[in-house]
Amino acid sequence: MIVIVMLVSLIGCDWERGSDKETNVSVVTEEPQVTLAKNMTAHQKDRFQMFVARVVRDKNNLTPETIRQFWELVDEVKATDEEVATMKDLLAGPIVLYMKFFFDDALIALSQGVPYKSPERAEYEQHLKSLHAITDDRIRQNDELMAQIAAREPLLQGGAAIDELIIRDAIINVNEAIRSITILFTRPE
């Protein structure tokens, strides 16, 4: 499970190689340049990110109380349906939806022994770029990771190569996170 978390961190965040630290992964979230809602404070943005992170990390955090608090915050900032959809793209897209495309492609790359990028992932990268949620440099780094996976090279110095079982477990976890995010971003009646 730790390998999956590390791989997800590598794909969605900045990372460094060859560090003397215990781990080479630094979890630095890319800050979107798009304003989520006109009346939103930095504290409110942080709260939205916290809600998403909690339900992605553990589906047991997706309680009726969490959903109620999330939607109270949506109402507090007077976010429109379009802003809520953008928020979902910005907060969840780079974390979860992009991971789904990446891991699906990783299975193909691993089986074929060559890097693979599906049209869906390429299209979603362009969508995330339009939201300023991913950079060309991050896309290049992810392409390099895909090449390492295809070549069955370790992603971290001194680590093991990613195998099919790890990728399939990651896909299961990503699908679970997608379900949780979908529930969180669906207004209760």
C-alpha cells in the first residue's frame, strides 16, 4: 500500500531524485491559478482541499456529517454549479481522475514494454492545463515515469520496479476514491 501512495505522490506532485533523505518524494501540491469562487478566502480553499483529501485518503471519512459540512461550505461561498464542477476538476482531477488514466496506461505500458499514453489521458492533460492544474513540466515528468514503468525500472532510488499487481491495486484504490469524490460533490436532497 505504501508503494501505491508513493506512486500517486510521484505522479501528482513535484518530486526530487537522488536525495539523501529517507524518501525521495516531496508532497507539494500544485497551486491552481484559477479562482474557484469570487468570495472564497484562502481558509475556505484550504477547507475544500481538506474535505477532498480526507475522502480520498479513506472512504470511511465520507460520512453524512462530512457531506453536510462540505455543502454548507459550498453554500457559504455561494458557489454556482459551474464553480462546483470546476472545484471538483481542480481539487480532485489531478489527484484522482488523472491517476485513473495514468494507471490504466501503466498496465498497457507494462504489458507492451513501451511507454503508452491513451488519447483520454492526453485529452485530460490538456483540460488540466487549461485550468492551470498541471504544467508541461509535470506532464513530461509523468511521461518519464511511464517510460520507467514500461522498462520495469524502479521509480525511486533503491526501490523495486512497479509490477502489475501494484498497478491493479492502485486502480482499485483510485476507483474507490472516484466513487467517494462523486458522492461528496453530489448535493444531498
